[in-house]
Amino acid sequence: MGINRLLRGIAGFFILLSLFLAVFFSMWWLLFTAFVGANLLQSSFTDWCPMMTILEKIGFRKEIPAQKH
């Protein structure tokens, strides 16, 4: 699995987790949802995401485009 797909999966998991926590524990968890959304938005402009940096440091590699034969 490439780092981009993994990153989208982690972001989706964090959003669903924070929504679950907001419904069952405290509405303050929606701030975490807003943080994830804001981070996704800023990364679309800057092409930098803290989670991507973390994933690269633990060994995941960026996707290499498939070669056409």
C-alpha cells in the first residue's frame, strides 16, 4: 500500500473516531475532526502533511508511478 492511500485511510479513521467520541462522550471531540480537516486543506496547498512525514520516518515510501511498457 502506498503512503497516499495509507494517509487517506488514517485521516478517514481519525474523522470517524472523533465523530464516535463526540456522539458518545463529548462534543469537544469535534475539534479533533476540525483539526484533521484543516490539516487536509492546508496540505492540499502546501503539499506537506505531518502524518506523511511520520509515515516516511517509520519506513513507508511514496508511491512510484507505474512504468508503461
